[in-house]
Amino acid sequence: METNKKALLLGDIINAKYHPLQAVADDIIGVFVDHIRVEVSEDREKLTVEQLKEFDLFISYTDSWRVQVTPEQVAGLLTYVSSGGGLLVIHNGVSLQARYELSQLIGAKFTGHPPYTTLDFHLTSAEHEITEGIEPFTMDEEPYRYDMDPLSEKTVLLEYTHEGEKWPAAWAHEYGLGRVVYLMPGHHVESFKHPTYRKLILQAGQWALRKQL
């Protein structure tokens, strides 16, 4: 285990409307157990420059869609990533978009989703480090839809097929000196038990890890 690497997993327990952190935390920790020590919290006060700098990776699984982080917390996360920190956003973690600055950081804004269903996922960038060795897979999921931010130069890694169309399901980009990855699947604990998706999460986290400057 690389005990010198630390990640902060932030989610919502008490106020989670759809995706409580405690339901999936153990499985996310298990994905990284041999590589990164994961600290679990629902305290958004940790989104400050001083507290975030203790971590190599920040994982968002927040579920507070109508709760905006404070300007100080926005500044903390933007500074953390632009200074070389890694950001991995999973499924509902995109709820940080309640502030437009964080929507731009993540690379897209969530617009809604059709009913939960079986989805086929396929690679759109097989040469990327994150998708190395990943095969197409099928999973029961919420088909999230997004307005993609036109300013960030993202690499779309994964798409899903729904209602005869293809939709983005994962992407990655550089942000200042840091790296950002978004993964759409993650509605419930069964998603995190899928072996292919577990591998994808691990590789996404490893790619996003803070660069050693």
C-alpha cells in the first residue's frame, strides 16, 4: 500500500436525497485500498486551501443539489486543483455544480436523466491511461445528461448508448497544474461492485493524482 498517497472522499450522509455516502464509501475505499489511503467525510469545511493541500486526490460524491459551497470553499477547490491537485468526480458528485465556477472546473453541467435502465458503455479514447485495458461493459444505471462546457479541452473517455443515441459518460482534462476526471456511473453500491468499473475508477484516480512538481 502506498501510504504516502492520501485521498479525501466527500459526500453527504444526513442530507443526501438520492445517493448517501455511507452506502458506497466502503466500496470506494476498497477500490483504492492497495494504492491510496482514503479519508471519508461529509464536512465541506474541508474545502479550504489549508485542508485540501494535505491530500493528493479529492473524490466528490456529494449529493446536495441545492446547497452551494461558499465562495471560500470554491476558491479552496479551484486553488487546490490548479496548483496540482487531483479531482475525481463520481456520478452525483457533479452536484458541486451549484456554483458555476465548479461546473466549469468539472467540465459540464448536469441537466437531468431519463429513468434508471440497462446501459451499454463503450470506449471513445482507448489510448488514454485511464482506459488502458478497459473493455466495453453493461451496467444498470441512471443515464445522466449534461451540457458540456465549451471552454475546457476535455478528452471524452467513455460513452453510453440510450434511445438510439450516444452520450458522454466519462471525460478527463488538465486544469492548471492539476487533473480532473468525471465518471458517470455510481448510482448505488452495485455499480461499485462491477469489476470493469472498479478498474476504471482506480485508473482514473491514479491518473488524477497530484503531479509531483
